[in-house]
Amino acid sequence: MIDLLEQGTNRPRIDFKIVIGILGGLTFFLGLSLLAPLGVALIYNESSWQAFLFTAVPAMILGASLFYIFKPQYELRMREAFLIVSLTWLLGSLIGAFPFTLSGTLHSYTDAVFETMSGLSTTGATILGGVTSDGIQNPAIEDIDKSLLFWRSLSHWLGGMGIIVLTLALLPLLGIGGMQLYKAEYSGSTSDKLTPRIQETAFLLWSVYVGMTGVQFLLLWVHPSMDWFEAINHAFSTLATGGFSTKNGSVAGFDSVYIDVVITVFMFLAGINFAMHFRLLSGDTKSFFENREIRFFSLLTVLFTVLVSGGLWLIDNYEFGDALRYGSFQVVSIITTTGFGTDDYALWMPFASFLLFLLFFSGGTAGSTGGGIKMIRILIILKNVVREFRQIIHPQAVLPVRLGNRIIESSILKNILGFFVVYFIIFGIGALIMSLMGYDFMSSMGASIASLGNIGPAWGEFGPTDEYAGVPYIGKWVLLMLMMIGRLELFTVLVIFTPWFWKN
Amino acid sequence: MIDLLEQGTNRPRIDFKIVIGILGGLTFFLGLSLLAPLGVALIYNESSWQAFLFTAVPAMILGASLFYIFKPQYELRMREAFLIVSLTWLLGSLIGAFPFTLSGTLHSYTDAVFETMSGLSTTGATILGGVTSDGIQNPAIEDIDKSLLFWRSLSHWLGGMGIIVLTLALLPLLGIGGMQLYKAEYSGSTSDKLTPRIQETAFLLWSVYVGMTGVQFLLLWVHPSMDWFEAINHAFSTLATGGFSTKNGSVAGFDSVYIDVVITVFMFLAGINFAMHFRLLSGDTKSFFENREIRFFSLLTVLFTVLVSGGLWLIDNYEFGDALRYGSFQVVSIITTTGFGTDDYALWMPFASFLLFLLFFSGGTAGSTGGGIKMIRILIILKNVVREFRQIIHPQAVLPVRLGNRIIESSILKNILGFFVVYFIIFGIGALIMSLMGYDFMSSMGASIASLGNIGPAWGEFGPTDEYAGVPYIGKWVLLMLMMIGRLELFTVLVIFTPWFWKN
Ligand SMILES: [K+]
Ligand SMILES: [K+]
């Protein structure tokens, strides 16, 4: 599917026909997906069915037309892949925003695009329930149509689907931020073409994703506090590590230990590489439990749960059981970048809340639906630190960084270094722009990292009980671009803005 | 002087005799240095002359005895060098603290050690003027003896002297955090022994340091607001990028545009590699002005001055001239990690203050007296980012990171990656410990980075008009260890705590 060598063709450097054709196909699929919330609108007899119809039908017609007119005839090449991936999330948000405005739910198209990008990027930051910078009161979450709530959760779930295949099948080939580690492992070949394998891989991974969503749906549905609608929405949001809820108060709105535990467990699972879930389900328990990244992820989760719960118990004077319940939920929610809430961590005493703040710079494992920096990168740079100390003592020795039996090449370390640097630069620029709009440090830094890391809730004026409605419109565009850049592992989007992308 | 290969000896792996012997020599030198504030005490007829005498004489006797008993007979080896360097700053602080307590100025020995480590590490954070956690009112800066003020400034200046030689002559040989870049350049050889050269280098660099201190002293002295004593103290503090002042209100206490400009210029110069100053003074203007790190440092200084001054002018509604005056001073003070203040940046609106907060993660050039991450590391990782983008587009190409004509090897990139990771881990741990003591986010993060980066003033409860008196004693030990770790480029200290240091 991807011809990295770009040999033997008379085609232009970037074949926009193939880009438009594939984007057409994806637009058709988006229109098709909008039929699901349309169905929900019909079930609940909501007038917003028209908004979905008037978005879905044109999207399907336009998408199908473009696909057939520019029917892809050649192998997809690298530059085209970057353009398609980036434009998919942007276009998906621009189109998927229409039901919010057409139904009259939101007045501002910017707010609608923010909400949709927040959905598709699995961020879960919302503009619902607050007053915009020009004084418009956006409706509360529980006051909008169920079909629109469903569309929010579904957008998470579709975004998660896209990300799983992207990170496990496409990005390894594109050499993004260390993801080439997975090249041989998951794409099944080190050759440059993977047409048959990418489709097979996608199908297997999606089966796991759909199956796990189904299991969580059932586990939530059996609880009396949740009807089928709430159960499916939260299952979508959990597996995608998204964080949109159907309650104004997020998961706290159900106030059930059982629901908290189910969601905690499934957030944790959603933070794990879906290729590893597939292996586990295929009976290959060894691969799963000996996977260094999964171990490290589990270790960090347990460590932070102990520290945060301990802080809540001893410093914040929570009951022991409550400390564990709220501590574990919030730790798993942030480390996996889900962003569901059962407690307002911004009100915790400094120790527990600062620990959670540190987790804003983590992220689940690669190949999960979690955003952020991700465990594999953190693990590898920590291993490099250990190597560095040994190297100082033994300057003549050749000491590679190892992950299990595997030696991590210098080129991958440089990739990861590049990723970290770009991540913190974008974070800093995002926070600086927010500070230019007058937001204090914690609000500015929080909004930037919560968007870039696809977490959702942040700090200061954007705490877990607040929303983003009041951000000036230009700021909303900045934040939604951060969501997209973060979700697509930075380089996929940013490389398009380099001169080398457009010339040889 | 250093036998990296450690061949052909029957000596123990770590020869503590040589460690004790050299530390004895340095203790003698410290005692000798204490005669200078003793002289100041006599000039001003202060009773604290006794405190200096009772510290200086035992230090000289003990130091000289140890030096002669354990007279170094062998070449210094790597492990011994790490121990000596780390213990020099620790021992210097433990001994140099006595005049503060013996004179009755400070009741707490911890506070005295904090103040001395803050001096020797060129940090400039103070516990003077505040109330300790157990309710003791420490005297204000302007209320203590001039001899003790002189000792504070002198400790900066001595620390700066040590750092210049350490970073330009010793650390390159020890392979610390990318400093081996300077191996061939400044130590004059790539061989493992450098006995003659290290002394020659040190003498030349110190001549420049002394000369520049003298010039600044004269420029400050000619101003009517400064007497000779204030001029020499501020010259010491500036050249060392230290930040201790003789005024409660720091440099703002003089309220003179002339003094602000002189100190701004000399802080900037003190943030530049002293080997480059030597070259410039030797007539080699080309090396100086074409040096990539100096250019990058200048560029960042100008960029942030424009942005911060612009913010002060347009958002904080300063007069244009005031915006430039206070903006440039504070930017140069923080980017060089000096920490002098002429304005309370914590009261600025978010944009200008957030820009300054970003500079807390910078630092001057390597080989200057500035602390922090330093320009060379930032420049190299930014170059690696550019390479990374090009590499994605041209996956088959071999693209090295270049600095001028020089290719930066992968090993140096890994060193620098290691440095960054350790820097942020230590920063996070420091902030977490402060948060455990109940400090809010900005106070915790500020105190940690201001100590680790040897800046001094921070944020929240530790803003430029506040002090560190109220920090619980255990917290003061944590912060002073951060100062030492940061000042000695992290690895020099931390490597001692690894198992590889103590076994083969
Ligand atoms: K999320
Ligand atoms: K300083």
C-alpha cells in the first residue's frame, strides 16, 4: 500500500488525486456512521434526526463521488499518507460538527468543531454547559438530545478505531517517534508494501476492540443505575480512552462503586496495546504478561495509585476505602488519558494532586487508544538513563539500551528524543498562547497538556468540573489543533508544514 | 591528572587517601578565603571577625594537616574525581556555614548551610528576612554584618571560579551530559592526562574572570548610589550569576537605570563561556562571534526580551522605556540563572510572566558560571528535531546533526537525552517533595527548578520578593541538595549513588 521508495513512476511528487479519492472514501464512511445517531434520534423521537440526515446524506454522496472520480489506481506513498491521515481528522471534525449546529444545539460552528475534534481525537474536552466568550450559554450535557450524546461517544469510538490501526499498521512504516519499533512486530513484514497485511491486521484488532466494548457494555448494563443507552455510551468512551459522559458530573453522576470498578478496569485495559489483547485472547499469555511496556504501565499505575490513595487517606483525610476508590479511578483515568472523573482532583491537597499532574505527562501503551507520550517512550528513555550512568563509569564499554532481548538502536533513541522535544515545545507554545489570552499558569499549562495529551479535563479554570466554553474562539482552534497534533503522534501533522515535505 | 584507563596499579578501586588529601587542600583554601570577610569585619569594626577567625583557622590547620598526611602521590582517577568534586561543594557549605551561626546571625545551622550552599552553587536563594518553620525570625539582609554580606557574595564568586574550571577542564574528560563536546576544544588534548594543561587553562580562565569582575566593580563604583562595598559585592554576584544582593529589594533597591544596564550587560557576559571571553580578549573575534552557542544564546535573549517587554508594554501597560528596562533585566537575569531582580515578575500578567517561567528551563552557555540546562544542549536537541523531520521525509538518507562544521555523534545525543531526562526527573521529585510539605503547584515547581537550575527566586510563595525561611528544615536540605546536583551537572553527584560506582 505504501511505496516508500517512490521509484519508477511518472506521477507527481504528491498525487492529490489519490489523496482526494481516499478522503472521499473516508467521508462516505463518516456519513454512513452518522446514520447510527440518526437511528438513536428516531428511537427517542428527537427532531435532531434531520440534522443527522442532512449531514449524512451529502457526506455520503460527496464522499462516494470523490472516491469514484479519483479512484485510487496507484500505491499510496508516504507524503500522501501523511496528508490523508492529518486531513481525515480535520475533515472528520469539520463535517461531524454539522449535526451540533444544524440541530440548533450549538450556536457556534467553532464550538461544534471543537466538540467533534475532541471526540474524534479521543480527548473528551467539552464546551457544553458553559458560557462562550461572546456570552452564549451552551446547553448542559444532560440537556442535549440523546442522539447528539450518542454521536459524541461514537466519535470517540471511531477515533479510537482509527488510532489503533494507524499506530500499529501505518506509523511504524512512516518512522514516527520510535513507532518503527513495531515495524516487524505488528505489520508482519519489514518490506515496504503491506496491502494484504494491513487489512487483515485491522480486522483482527477491530474485532478485539468491538468485543471488549461489548463486554463492558454488558457489565455496565446489568447495573440498575445504567440503561442500555448510558451503558453503550460509556463503553464507547472507555474503550476509546475518550472521556465524554452522558452525565454533567461525568462518572461521579452514577455514584456506584460497581460502575467505578468496571470503568477503572476497562480504562486500564483500553490503555494497553490492542495487538497484545489479540495475542492474549489467542492464548498467547506469555507475550502479554512478559511485555515490558505492559509491565511498566502496570507498575506505574500501581505505584501512583498507592501514592495518590495514600495521600488522599493520610493528608486529605479520606476514609481508606474512599481513598482507594477515588485514587485508583483518577490515576487510571489520567494515566490512560481517558479523563473520566469521579472526584475533583483539583481540590485535593498538593501531594495527591501534584502526583496526578505528573501523570498528565504519561499516556497509555503504544497501540492502545490512549494519547500522550506513552509508556514505551518513557521506558526507553529511562533505560537510556541507566545506560548513561553505567557509561560514565565504563567510558570504553559499548553499552546498548535493551528492551527485553531487543537492542534499541541509536536511531530510535534519536526519534524518541525528537518526539519529547517537539512534545514539550508544542506544549509550551500552546500554554503561551493560552497565557496570552489572560489565563493563569495552571489553566494555560493544563489546557495545553490536556489537549495535546488527549486527556480532556485539566487544571485551574479547566478543572474536571469545568468546561472550555469560555475560551476565545481563536483559542478553541488552537486547542483543537493541539488535540489533532497530539493524537497523530505530532510528526504526522507537523511534517506537512516543513519545506522538505513539498520539495525533494 | 586523570588516569581514565586505570591500568597498571595495585591501588584500591577508590583511593580514599587521595580524596581526603585533595579535600584537605581545598579546605585549607576555603579557610584562607574566609580571611577576606574577616578583613571586612575588621574594616567595619564588626564583632563577627571572631566567627570568621574561629572558622578560618581550624579549617586551615585541619585542611593543611590532611593534605600533608595524605599528600597525593598518584594520578587522580575518575571515581576519585567524582567524589572530590561533589564533596567539595558539600564540605564547603558545611564549613562555610559556621560564620553565620558563630556570629549569632542565624540560629539554625540548616539555614546557615542552605545560605552557604546557595552561595557556593551560585543559586542566590536566601533564608534571610523571613520566619522559619519553628518560628525564628531571621534578620533581614540589610540588618546583618557587612562581613557576612561579603562572605555571601564571595561564596558566589568562589563557586563560579570552581565551576568554570570544572566545566571546561574536568567534566569534558568525565563524559558528563554532552560536555565531552569540549574535550578537544578546551582541554587541549584528547589524551587522558592533562596535568600541565588543566593548570594553565585554569589560570587563563581565572584571569579573565578576575578582570571582568574588576571592570564591573569600577563601572558600579563610579555611580553615586554604590559605595565600594556594594560595588564589589554586586560584581562578585554578577560574574558568578549568583544573585545575592546587599539590599533587601535586590538591585531594585538602587533604582538606577545606569546600574540596571551595567548589571544586565555583565549578567549577559557572565552567561557566556569564559574560554570564549579569553579568545575574544586574545583578539580572536571570529571564534567568539561565530560560536553557534553564543549566537543562539544572544538570539534567545533578544527574542525573549522583545516578547516580555512587548507583553509588559501592551498587556501590563508599562511605559515603553520601563517595559524595555524591566523586561530586559528580568529576561537576562533568568536566562543566565542569576536571579537578581528589579521588578516582581510574579505580579506580571500571564503572558510576560509565563515567558519568564519558560526561561527557568534554559540557562547560559556551557563554560559560563550560569546553571540550568544550558544553551548548547537546547541547541543540539533542536537541531536533532530538524534532522528528525528531514529523516521522516528521507528515510533512507544518513542525516547527522551538525553544529557548524562539526558532526554531533549519536553518543553525545544520547548523553544529552540522558541529561534532560534526569533533569526533569529530579525537578519532578523535588517539586513532589515540596508538594508533600503542603506547597501549591507553582511554589513547589518553582522552588525545585529555581534550586536545580541555580536561579534562586521562584514563584508562588518563593517569588522574587519572598525568601525560603519558612520551608521545613528537611525541605531546606532537599533544596540545597538540588542546588548541588544541578550545579555539578547532575551526573557528577548522582553517579556516586549508583552500584556501578562502587564495584567493577
Ligand atoms: K481522553
Ligand atoms: K543564581
